Amino acid sequence: MACPDAVFAVFEHKALLRPASDPIRRAQKDIRRRLSPLYLRAADHRLKIRPDSRSRQVRFNLLVRTAAGHRHPHALLPEERKDFPHPVFDRDAFGQTGAESGAVRLERTVPNLTCICECDNRIWGAEGTTIYASALGDPKNFYVYDGLATDSYAVAVGTEGDFTACCAYSSTVLFWKENCLHKILGSYPAQYELYTYHVPGVQEGSEKSLCLINETIFYKGRDGIYAYSGGIPDNIGECFGPRRFSRAVGGSDGRRYYLSMLTGNGAWELYVFDTAKGIWLREDETHATDFAYLDGTLYYLDGRNGKVIRTGQDREEEGRIEWALTFCRFNETTLGRKGYSRLYLRVELEAGAWLKAGVSPDGAPFRQVYLTHNEHARTMQIPILPTRCDSFLVRLSGKGECKIKSMVREFAVGSEY
């Protein structure tokens, strides 16, 4: 900014503007308070600047960049009067800077935030071990400390590790690490309080897995997938066993939690958790880089081809979907080996669908016991006769819509041999 007839001074807490052509009092009204950094602009008149009411000293800096590109920093201290300390500037105070024919560069610093969210009209984020909040309604100002409810806020934490994610939850702000959670409560800086909980946090690289569904936060942790509702997070991913995933990205349509994750062997997989039924379903090998919810529909960005895909089964685009399921192990909660005389599944298949049934007694490999193709929609009985065993598994697979209505098992208990 070039100003041939004025001088700029940069200092803390206060700002005055004095162009050569305007009175000082009128110029003061044009300057906003609570800027960071703040500026003074003067010409050839004496200026009085009232210091901050909390401090009886005001220290300010002057930085001038001339047309030739040279920088001239000056540290100035105000003169004190007996009645009240006022910084006083003579008309020649800034004569040596050459600002009358130079240019000055004005900068505002913002923390280099590694994670960021919005809560109660403030921008929250973390840099290193420090948590920051912007001034109220001013997302570009992180260093305003005037003792007001609209001030910025910063607090340092001493827990181990880097921040991996942050999010707003109700009226609180949550800052996650892999092994702990920092919760901030309060409505304004003087009221803010920081609480630390050593619970499973968000895995590094899986910050996009955070998703809020019915006041429950779902996220991918280092050792599982968790649901947080204000207390201790619950592990809802125990069904994955020892498998490990990373770089998880999540989204929701209001009921189901979609999660695209990278497996240990480098392949991508998409899983869906039904929050109402509490079950996981594996969709396919989709690599979703982001999710977005719009007008009742969930969309995701495909990481392979860059296309925006709408979730949900659309037969016009996908056709009939192949599926498979495995029931829990049947042991009838009794000791001894069982001999089954009757075991029937009652299922309903749509027209054009097919179904295959297999059985695995006592951990043996699955063997196919039934296969059918339905030309017309109907309900059918599927006989399954496992050999004499202690327990067995049933696996169904097929293509198209299938409804399982009931299972009937009749058996007799023999000896343990």
C-alpha cells in the first residue's frame, strides 16, 4: 500500500488513522477495534493515543517497507504524563522512515491449523500442542485478547501425540488424538474449561471417518470402529476380528453409516453399518474419498474414476446385486452330538433371482446342499440335512432380492462321541 503523504505505525490493541487531509477525531471513527495487527497512520500533527485500560504501558512497533524494498523496523515507547500515560507523537517522530514516499506491508498471522471445525460462530483448530479458537464472528482473527466475551482463545495441552481430528458435538468441541480425547466446555473464553479423557481416539489419517448420527459420533480408531455418545466409546467393529484398516472415510444418510477403508493388503472396501439393526454389511471394493449428504440422498466421490456416485440400490444402473450371508454357529446350547432329522429354510425369492445354500459341520469346509433359480416370484422350502455333529454353520448366497422368513430345526441329542 503506497501512501505518499502519510506514515503507518503498527502496534497492539489500538488503531488510529491520520491522513494529511482528515481531522484526527473523524479518522478515529473509521478504524475498527480488535484488529490484529493494528495500524496507525499519521502525517505532520501531534497524536495522542490512549493505552489499554488494563495496562499503563503501551509498546508498539513500526515497520516500513520503502519503494526500494528495504525494511526499517522501529521499536517506540510512549511518553508518560503524570495524570494518565499517553503515547505522544511529534510531527517529526517518523521523519527518518521515509514513509512519505514509500510503501508498507501489513500482515495478519493465522495459526497453521492441522485440524479445523466450527462451533458457536467460532473457528476451532489445533497447531502442535495448542488448541485455538477465533474471535466470535471473525474467522480470520486468532490473537485478540481484550478481556471481552468475543475474544480469541488458546490453550496448550501436555498429552502425548499429535491431534488427529476435531469436531463440534452439541455445545462442546472435541479434539481427538489416537489415545485420548480433549473436551472443551463453556460459552466464552473466560468460561472455557478443558477436560481430558484417556479413551480410544481417532486413528491418524482417518479424520474423515467422523460422522454424527442421532447424537452419536461414529469414527475409526486405531484398534476398531467406535460409537461415542458422551461417555466411554463403544467398539462396534468387533465383528472384523483381527483385521486392520486405515485411511477410513465415512458418511451417513441419517440411518446407515458408510465407511470406506484401506485393508492391510492394499485393497479398498466399503462397509455399511445399520444403526437401527446393529449389523454390518459389506458392499464392494468402492474407494470413496469424500461423502456429501444433499436433499435426503448420500453421495460420494469415487477415488478411482473421479465420478460422483449416489448411494442406494438403483437397479437401472447396477442390476441385481450378488450377496452372501453366514449364520451364527448352531450348537443348540446343549452338550453332545446332534443328529438332525429335519432342517428347513423358508425363503421368498423375486422373479429371476437365484439362491445357493451350503453347510459346514464342526468347522469342516462348506459343501453345497441346495441350488435353485426362480423364474417366478414365490416362497419355497429349502431342505438342509447336515451330518451328525456338535455344531454347524449355514451359508446362503445368491443374486437378486431374497427374504428369509423362518428356519425350522428338529434334532436328537446323542453322546459326545
